[in-house]
Amino acid sequence: MIRQTIVRELLPAILAQYLLNPNGIHGVPHWGRVLENGKRMAAETGADRAVIEMFAIFHDACRKSDAWDPDHGPRGATLAWTMRTQTGLDDNQISELVIACECHTSGPRAGASPTVLACLDSDRLDIPRVGMRTRPELLFTAAAREPGVLAWAADRAARLVIPAVCAEEWEWRR
């Protein structure tokens, strides 16, 4: 319940600076699917669920375009760092969040943690929302490459499912 409250309080501030359509392909429904993808993989990967949740709302929060925007990850990392005291994360978790946001547009650094890798995969699993096929060989964790996870995430992404977390936990309304 504490995490839900934190996100609920962060979301209006993040959306206030968000330049794109919050209902669009990189908006809140995508963030919700990224969160659910990450939660589904967390136990198997050992990833930190709190970092995954913050990654979901920060990773695309500073996009300037729904098209090619190679610097949006570092901008999202900067926003996360600026809002770090509001996230409820400790210093190590903030570091993981910033790294995950920074490298989600360029790929992980050598030796990236299971949490960072799970964050990146949670986003990549939602790529069918833009008509692309998820390529298992481009995923970083065995959990994301599991056929059941791939099929589940691809179906939800292709159908542009709006996860319950968006309305029920984040209190976001379209």
C-alpha cells in the first residue's frame, strides 16, 4: 500500500511535464504493462520490485517524441534523480533506477544487476504494442524468454491492454 501511495503522488508531477499523449504508445497504459511484466519476472530474477515500479513510471516520462528519441532514457534518469526523495527508494535503489533509465535506450552496461536487466526486459516485452515482434535473443533474462511470459506479454501489448494497476493503484483515469 505504501508503494501505491508513492506512485499516486508522483504520477501527477510526472504527467505535468510529460510532452506526449498520456494515453499514447509510450504513456500510462504502457507504463502499467511494463510494471506488470516486471512484477511477473521479479521472483525468478531476484529483481527489486520497488525499482521495477519506479522504472515503469520514469523510463519514458521524458520522451519528446513517440518516434526516434535516443536521449529520452538519460532524461528520464535525470527526472528520477531529481525526484529521488519522493520515490521512497534508498540510495542503492535510486542508483539502480537511474542506471536502468539511462541504459534502456542503449542497452545495459557490462555487469548490470538482475534488477536493471529485469527493468529493461519489462519494457522490451511490451514492444508488440507498436506492431513489432518481441525477439527473445534481445532479452537479457531467462525469465523474460520463457514462452509463457513472452506469449502473455505479447498478447497484452498487441491488444493495448490498460492494466488494472493504472486505475486501481495509481488512480489514473483516461
